[in-house]
Amino acid sequence: MAVETQKMEDYRLEEEPYYLPVGNEVELFTAAYEAHLPVMLKGPTGCGKTRFVEHMSWKLGRTLVTVGCHEDLTASDLVGKYTLRGDETVWQDGPLTTAVKAGGIAYLDEIVEARKDTTVVIHPLTDDRRILPLEKKGEVVQAPLEFQLVISYNPGYQSVLKDLKHSTKQRFVALEFDYPEASLEEEIVKQESGVDGDVAERLVKVAEKVRNLRTHGLEEGVSTRLLVYAGQLIQGGVEPLAACEATICRPITDDLEMQRSILELVNTQF
Amino acid sequence: MSTQGGGGAGNVGMYVGRDMLAAVPEERRDDYLQLVQEISDLKYQLGVEVARQLPRLFQEQDDEAIERYLDQVRAIAEVGWKSGVEVAKQLPDLYHAPDPSIADAYVEIVTEATVGAPDDEETQAFAAELEDLERQLREIEPKQQRATELKSLLAARDRRDERRRKHAQELAAALPPILARLRPKHRDCYMREVRLVASADPEAALEAANTMLDLLNGERVSHDGAAEWVRRGLDVLEKNKEVGRGYFRMGSKYSLEVLEELREGLALRQVARVLKLYATALSGRDVAVRGIDEMDSVDRFGPDHIILPADMRFFEDDDRNFVAYKVAAAHGAARIEFGTYRFTLDEIPDTVAELTTKYGLGAA
């Protein structure tokens, strides 16, 4: 019986991902890593959770295996399964197993979207046992000290049904993320999109105002990621108004009046 | 059945069977058909009988007998067609009687029997009187119908007038409180237009009185616009009272369309939510945008309300009017955000101290 493992080189980061710390998250993550504790990142979409994990992965010199969780993701998809290759039955490691074996960082993005059995699978990895049972294979993988499990979720739009259980939540060191304060966000937008400070400042002001609408019909405010997109379009020669309409107004709402009011805010700034 | 006899035979085919026509010598068939047609024009049943009897007379090729037969049939038919049918049936046989005068005597007897004795004077007088009465009755019938129509019309008008008086009374009660709420500058326009509607239909005037109050007080329409709105409503009212009342109640699509057409400037209700979201985003507070016509229902000095005109008419185009609204909304949002009206007497000492610190003693 053959065993296939994905090449870890596929997950290795070549360059340092840009990340501007907004608080003590780097220190906290580093401390958790050194203490072999799993980490949970909470925060709205597009605020930099994934970039932070990438940055820490590069900083700690670990490979990063990211799994975008979805409602059809099963425990087998994570740990691995038997597949047929011609006449042979082959065990295919899942991304979690790959990360565990390689002593990398396994990042399960939006973990609450996955099916419930996946959270059961990660439990033994999050306590002092640090093991990953491969039930179908009758094997237990002991995680090396370098391995770290990181999960993320966005409490903003999780329903009661989709919230994480306390038995899961209380296994993690939680780092809370939010949109960076204005000066930091301007710096991020500048750095990531290449726009000058003035444009970055205006974009961030628009975002600040739009985020005020979060309890007035918007599920989420404008993410830093969208501001970067807007900056990239502007840097590429698109008129600021059109760029903001395409990256800020339209993605965050289908409500035409909401779109118009946001566009008026953009108009005020540009 | 077939006419076969040429163009002048008309409907003679109805009476002439193929066998009858075949019994007539070929060269006389047109004559036969024409004669049958002529007699049947007098009476259908006579035509049928003559069509049966004539072929034998044509076979005898005795034109004189044919002429005599037809004359006698015509004569008897003149006094009574039923007798004529029977005579037409019997005569050809009588022409062959040993005594040729029998046929003539037979016709005379039947004629006299049919005509009877001349009427006496009394009978003739009865008949004349009856005829005269019947003529008068025929003449009076349309008049009776017209009288019935007029009764219905007058009754309907009575009911209408009664309703009119009832609605006029309701209008009399309703107008004073409405006038008390009307802004003085609209009074002349309001009275003029409501009067126009009232003279046409008091019930519609009741609707118009309320609607015009909202339109004018809410500045939703100018005085000229109000006059035009009423004028078009009166046109509708003239064609159909119920539809017209709906118009003045603002319950018809047309009424709203006319108002929209006459409206000058940008209506707040079209952009209120956009402005609310805009002001909420700017201020970071939950802001409510209200029209000036809604001031009665709002605490106008409350920190979370922005009062704006119901219509913005500074500019010709809506885009610039929207910008004007936006400026006003931004001003309102700033007032809310920075607490312009959040001032209480308790704050005076702190405010004095703050100003003194900031600007020196002269400021306080």
C-alpha cells in the first residue's frame, strides 16, 4: 500500500509577506508558538488575519498550509483518505496531516463553515497530547514541537447555529483583530497599493465613514483589503470615484440606495 | 327545385316544382314562370295553387282561357285570398263544364259570399273611432316612455341633490379646522381652488380640502401647480364623479402622476434614505431625516433628527438639488456629531472654565 504526501515545498513562502502590526499580536503569537499553543484569530473579513498568519509563518520559518473551510469540508478532507490509483489503493494525506508531519503551521480559515466532525478531529491536536489520529488508516501522528494549529473565524456574521462550541473555543489562544486605526490603515494601503499618502488618507476616511453604517444595513464595513484594491485600481489609472464604486460600493452591498450613499461619501472625499 | 325559367322569375322556384315546369310546353315556360310570379306577389298561397293549375291550361294552348283564369283569380283574391286559393283550384275544371257560364256564376257567388253585405253606418262609425283611437295610442306611446325617463332622471337628481347637501354640510364642518392649520400665505390659493371643486362636487371638495392642505403646507406644489392640479382633477370629475373624487383624494395613479409632473425641485422622499445613510455614516450616529412637513411629529431640536425641506428647488436640475440636500444633511450630521444642541445649564461652569483655559479670561 502506497502513501502519498504533498510536497511541503508547495507551501513554503519565498518572500516576506508585508504585515504592519496593529498591536501586540506578533508578540502574542510568537509566545503561543513557543509554548506550543494553538491560536484562534477573530475578526471581520479583510482585516488582515490571513496575512498575519502568512507573516508569522515566514517570521518563524515554518511552512504554512492554509485550508479554506466550507460547508462540504469533512474530517477526511482534512486528515486524508484512501483513493484508487489504477489497481492500487493509495492513502492520500490531507492538508492537516501534511502540516502536522512537516511541523508546519496549519491554518484553518473560517473553521465554523466546515462540518462538525472536523472540529472533533482537531481537538487532540489542541491539547497537551498534540496528536492527529488517522482513524481510517489506524495510525496516530504525533505532532512535532514545531507544528502549530491556527484557526480563524469572523464572529460578525456567524449565526447561532454556526458559532464555535465552547469546548472548541476554549482550546485556543484568541487574538482579536479589527480594522487598523486610521494612520496604520493608511500606511497599509499605501504600502500594498502604491498610492500616495493623500489618496490613502482619503480612502481610509471613506472606510471610516462607511463602517459607521455597519448597524444600519451593512453586514460588514469596508475591509482593508478592499481599500487596497481601490488603491491598486487608482494607482492603475482608474478614476478614484469609479475605483471606489467598483471596490467599495458594489462588493459590500446590493442595496442601491446604500450604494448611492456610499458613493456620496466617496464624492465628499475625492 | 329549379327556376330554369329565366331572369324575371324571382322567387318563383319556391312554388314551381320540376314536374310542373316540365308539364308546360317549352316555348311557354318563361310566360308560365312570369305569371306564377305575378300571382304569388299577391299572396304566396295563391301563387302555389296557380303554379299547380296553370300547366294544364298551357297544355291546352288556350291563351284566352289562361287570361280569363288569371283575371278571375285576381278578382276573387282582391276580396279574400283564402277564397281565391279555393277558386284557383276549382276553376280549370269548371271551364270544362257543359255550360260555360257555370264558371262565371261560380266566381260571382264566391265573391259575394266573401264580400258580404255592405256595413251599416254604426259599424262604420265604430271602425272609424277605433282606428282613430289606435292612431292616438300609437302617437302617445313615445310620450309615455319619455315621461318615465324623465321621472327616473328627476328622482336621480333628487337623490344627488340630497347627497350634495349632505356633503356640503360635512364640508362646512370640516373646513374651519383645516383652515386653522393652513399657512396664511396659502390661504387665497387654497380658498380659490377648494371653491372651484366645491361648486362642482362637494364630496370631491372634501377630499380636495384635505389633500390641498398637505400639498400646500408641505410645499409640495406651488400655487400655480396647485391650480393646475385642481384644473386637471375637475376634468376627471366631469367625466366620472367617482374617479374624480379618487383623484382629489390622491388615490389615483393619474393624480400622483400629475403632481409629480407639477412638482418643482427634488422631493425629499425620493432621497431621504440615501441622505439618512449619508448623514449616519458621516456622524457615526443613528440619524433620522424628516421633512419640514413632518415637524409636528418630531422633536425638532432632538440630536438625532435632521429636518430638511420637503422639496429642494434651489436649482433647475435634480442633481444640483441633491447636492443642496447633501450639504444640508452634512450640516445636520455635524450638528448631531458635535452636539450643537446637547447643552444643559449644568454644563455652564465647565464650559466657562474650558473657554477661559483656551482663550483667556476675556472669552468667558
